[in-house]
Amino acid sequence: MYRDTLSLLGPALPVVSFLGRLPTAMCQLGSLLLVAETSGSLATAGLTGGALAAGQTVAGPLVGRLADRHGQRGIVLAASLANAVAVTALVLTALADAATGALMALGALAGATVPQVGPLARTRSVALARRSGADDRLVGAVLSFEGTLDEVSFVLGPALVGLAAALAHPAAALLLAALLLAGCGTAFALHPTARALAPAATTRTSAAERTRLPGSAYALRGTMVLQGAMFGASQAGITALTEQLGAPAQAGLVYAAMGVMSAAVGLSMAAVPARVGLTTRWRAATAGLVVLSAPLLLVDSLGALYAVVVVLGAAYAPHLITVFGLTERTVPAARLAESMAFLTSGIVGGQALALAVSGRLAEGHGAPAAFAVAVGAAVACAVLSWTVRVVSPVREELRPASAAPSG
């Protein structure tokens, strides 16, 4: 199935889309480390990182909506170059020991100009699959593949930042991110497959269809916010527990191990039989989140932490990939990029908010308090999956006979 996926996408698109989305995974941690080192203040670093996350959360769906209405090529090109400039400016301003307000403003700008390569690559890949006449199983394989690229970028990005900080300076990591944005973001924007998605203004979709979203679409966005909250609370709990155990350097390794497991399971999702519907998968995935996150409340050693967190990672990718799949089936094609960007922004926003709240809880009550936030978010995900009815509309506008180029 993945052979068909790579044949559909061509050799270049997965490479440039992966390298184009890598800076997003680098900038959050990179900005925190950079500002903490140059200002000597963790509070200033936190405010800058929070501004970056807020900018991405608010502006991400807007970038997706513009791509839906005007096509991906010009929007991604402009955002990639603007983001590269904003990240570079943030580096130079931090090195100049500027005031907190200036750092926050540039952090917000760096977040707001993220080109959303991940969501737009997913939208483009699905459009290529639908236009080639692919069945739902191949579309599922495409979504699994794109989800795995996201997972790998989320693991590799912070690792590159940590390596650059150890060998040189956090500024080196952010300048590398800016270079990737300018080069690979541009390559993604100009790739021939950008023509696979006609702007909404030129499609046969009516104005009402372009603006109407079913209620389930908002529930799917909500479950992604909760998934982000699980990420943030888990990160806070892992950090608190490793510090308590006298091994703070292990925090990043534990989180990376969870990401590797999630990516591996994500690749295997293409093997799930087609008879197992997306709603069933969603409910099973959220049940897995609850069952596998509950042991976090009991961990008290490094070995147990690794075991529990790695196993929990096996539930993350199925949930993420399934929610993306349900969204693809649910929303009008003319709002698909916007909806995909909403999901990604929901993860970012939920993670930032939960990290702030659960970090404070962990300081006052220990790691179990942070992990309790993660478990609560998992339960809320499960409640949504069992109470929301997702209806898939007819999507004829994505199923023409001719195939778009995939060179």
C-alpha cells in the first residue's frame, strides 16, 4: 500500500514536505533555549515561546483558508519566506539582548507566519489520491504516511535543536530552520502537485457549501485540542519526574521514545482492514488513550516511566490519523486545508495551554498532578468519540476522472 502511496506522490514531494515541516518542530524548543540563554530568564523564554505558540494557533487556520480560496502555491511561498525572515529576526533580536516585548512580538510573528506545510501536504496528498480514483484504503494509507512524517519531524526537530545547542548555540538551530523554510518551503510551494487543488473560487461548489461545516467537524477539532493537552501534560509530567529522579537529561529521550513508537504504529495503520470503519477506529483509539495513560498516575521510577510512555505512544498515532481521516470525509472539499490547519493548530494550542497549567501543578503537587491532566484529556477524548455522530457527505468534487500531476 505504501508503494502505491509513493508512486502517487512521486519521489520529491515527500522529501520537500518533510523538510519543509521540520522547522515547525524546531522553532518552539529552539526559541525557548535561545531566549533562555541570551536573556538568562526562563520567564522571558516562556513568554516568547508562548507568543510563538499563540501566533501559530490563531493564524494557522487563516493560512489554510487562504490556501483553500487562492491555491497553495502563492500562499505557501509567501508564508515560507515571511517565516524565514521572522525566525531570523527573532535570532538577531535575541542575540542583541532586546526587551521582552520585542521578543514576544517577533515570537508571535514567527508563529503567525508558519506556512502550515504539514496540513497542506496532507490536503494535497489526499487530493492527488482522490483525483487518481483511489479507494478509501489508499486514502487511509496516504493519511498514515503523512501522519508518520509529522511524528518523525516532531521527534527529529527537537533532537536537532538539542544537538545544535550542545555543539554550538541554539541560534544555529533556528538559523537552520530559517534556511529550511526558505529552501524547502519554496520547493513545496512550487512543486507541480500544487496544481492538484483548484482554488475554491474556481470550483463548482456553491457558496453555501463552502461555508457550511457539520457539527461533528467542531467536535473533531475539540478532540485534537485535547490530544494536544495530553502532549503538554505528559511533557510536564515527564520533566517533573525525571528531575525528581535526578535524571533531567532523560526527559527528552523519554519523549522521543514515545514519538518513535507512535510513528511506527502510524505506519502500520494502513494494514487495518477496510471493514473497520473510521468511527470504530476513533472509539478504539480513544479507549486506548484512556487505558494506556492511566498507569502514568502510578509511575515512580525511570524504567517504569519509559515502559508506560512508550506503550502510550502506540495510541497516539491511531487517534491522530483517524481524526484527520474523519475530517477529510466530513468537511467540504473547499474548506479542507483550513480544517486540516485547524486540527494542527488545535494540537499546538492545547499543548501550550496544558503545559503551562500542568507545569504549575507539577511544581506544587508533583508529576502525578500533571499526568492527571493527561488522563483527564484522554477521558474527554473518549467521551467525544462515543457521543458524536460523524456523517460523511458525498465528495464528488474530489473525484474527477483525470489525475493531477505527481512529478
